Amino acid sequence: MAKLTSVEQKLWLGFAVPLVTVAALLIATIIYFELTLLGAITLLLALLVPSLLTLWYSYNKVMSVLDNLAVQLDSISNEELTVWQLSSYQGGRVAALKAEIQLVVERLQQKRQEYGQNEAFVFNFISELSLPVLVLDGHQQVYFANRAMADIYPNMTLDGIPASKLALNQVDSQWQLQQHSSRYKIASHPLYRGQRVYQLLVFVSVEQALRDNEKQVWQKLLSVLNHEVRNSLTPVSSMAQSLQQDRDAIPLATQQTMLGVIESRAAHLQQFVANYAQIAQLPAVEKQTIAVEVLANRWQALFPEVQIDVLSSGVLYCDEPQLTQAMINLVNNALQANQLASKQGITLTIEKRQQWQLCLQDNGGGIDNLDNLFVPFYSTKPNGSGIGLVLSREIIRNQQGELYLSNLADNQGAKALITLPLC
């Protein structure tokens, strides 16, 4: 026998048993008393029809309770926290069920109140943030905007405005601001409110990050300047004071030595200033096309100790003399790194991908302080000027390229990567 899987089936089965029993008794009565056809029909109508009507009425009442219960649960799921569908039942099992649902509704009302208080606190907190924050609803319309959004959209009431009218577009799940695109980066987070999903957009100022980086660069630069100037002026000041106060007591040879040191330190400061001017006065870029193979052949003649591998053919659009000067600085650094590590071997790989990549690798001991490499006048070498890498990067940047420095695995050498745009 098939298993009954619904309430309706079980009710019909429960009703069928007494109906069949009554019908069998009626038939037996008719046969036993040998009733006429009219008598038999009268007896069947008198007993069977009320039974059918009673059972049908009971079935409808049960189904009505279940339907009301379904509507009640549906209204609760839609956050309509009332028990009006079962209000007519004042006693019995349905009333007890209504009381249980009422308790659940009261708990949900309490939770919703707590959620509303938490939400109000969150939105009040967002309102006080200095970062611009925007909340979009499921239709991508503004649901909430804090005060800082006035910095981006001055003199505008943002509530209800579609995101598209604010120049906000979503590209590959990433929100972008078409206007002020260079000033802000948008971080998005889903915000769940009941069954609805909102988008919380936080506008992070890129300018502030750039200012912080610029401040750090200037602090490093001033630290190096202070170190260089102090190291030169401290002995000069001391010797000048000694020559002024104790000139007669100092032997002539010592005086000449002291004057020589003063002259040497003064020359160092002059060279230091000249190096600074060199950074600020790079010549104008004169780009021309040059075949990669031609450039590689020239560099091979210039750097016989470097193994040059050309993996892609094509042409570079660059200022070849300036690019060569940058490469000279990088190759010299690689040679010195190999010499300090008592190793040999430098490779230059030229390859075309999304852009031209010129990768120079040595086998030295790696780079000790990557953070300060591009700080002007900072050098890890005893007699280094600290401008070679700075000049190289500026030369490459003037040609819309970039210079990256990194260590190889386990500090088994360093890598200088030059990227240049395709023609």
C-alpha cells in the first residue's frame, strides 16, 4: 500500500472508514428487512447524506485552519507581526497554537526593536565619519548618505537618486566613480537588512594616501640631507674654530692638513648640490622607434659581460640614449653586487607581453633595504652618490615606463625590471 504523504489523504482515509461502515450497515439493513426501493433510498438519504455533509464540513474546517495558519506564517515572514488570522479561535488546540505563535511574534518584535536600535547607532556612527559613505538599496538608488558625501556631491540631496546619475558604475563587481576617478577608490560591502541586500560604499581618498607617501619620502630625503650636511659641516666647523683660536699652537703641516680636509668637505658638498641639480634637470625626452634586435646588439657591445636574451621581436618607442644611460647605471650596480658576493653572471631578458619587459638579474647578495632605494642621495655603497637609481627611474618614467627592484628567492641576487608601453 502506498504511503500517505499529505494531511488531505489521511483525512479522506479517516472519513472513508466510517462512511463505508455506515453504507455496509444500511445495505445489510435493507436486505434483512427486505425494504422496497423507495424505502431503501429514503433510508440511505436519511442516514448517509447527513454523514457526508458532516464529514465535508469537518474537512473544510480543518483545511480552513491550515490555510489561516499558512497565511499567518507568511505574514510573519514578511515582517507583519500580528496574529489576526487566528483571532477567531478563543479555545482549544488552535487557540493554544495561536498563543505559541503570539510568543514567537513578541520575540520577533523585540528582536526587530533591538535591530532597529543597532541600525540607528550604525547609521549615526556612519554619519559622523570623515570618510564619504553611501548606502544603495536593491534598485541601486541612494538609501543613505553621510555628511562627508557633500565633499563629492555638494549642494545635492542624494536620497532616492539612482547610482547612474551620480556617475557610479559597477564593473566586474567593483564600483567606480567616473568623475573624481583619480581622487577616490570605492570599497563595497553587502549590508543585509531583513530579506533585503544593500550595498555599503566607502569612498577612500587616494590623495590622502599619496600625501602620506609624499610626506614619508620627504622625511627620508630630509634625513639623508641632514646626515650628509652634518657629516660635512661638523669637522669643518671644528677645524675652523681650532684654526681661529689656536692657530699659533698648531704646527704648519697640521694647519695645511686641516685646510685640506676643509677644502675636501666643501668640494663634497658642492658635488652633493650638483647631484641634486642633476636630478631636477633631466633633458627632454626624444622618442624614436628602434628594433629590439638592434638595441640588443648595441647593448651587447656595450656590456660584454651581460648575457642578453631577446624572447620577442618588435620595436621599442623610446629615447634610446637616455634608456641606455639608465641601463648603464643598473648594469654597474649588478657588477658591483656580483663583485661583493664574489660571483659572476648577469642576464638581461627582453620580452613583449602586455608591455615591453626588460629584466636584468645578477647573482649578488640581494638588496638590504628596498624601502630607501629610491630616496635621493641614499646609498648602501661606501662611495655611492645615491642618485643612480633615482636618475634611472626618472629617465624610465619620463618615457611612460616604470622601474621595479626586488630580490630573488633566498636573496640569491637581485632583479631590476623595466616596463615600457607598446608602440
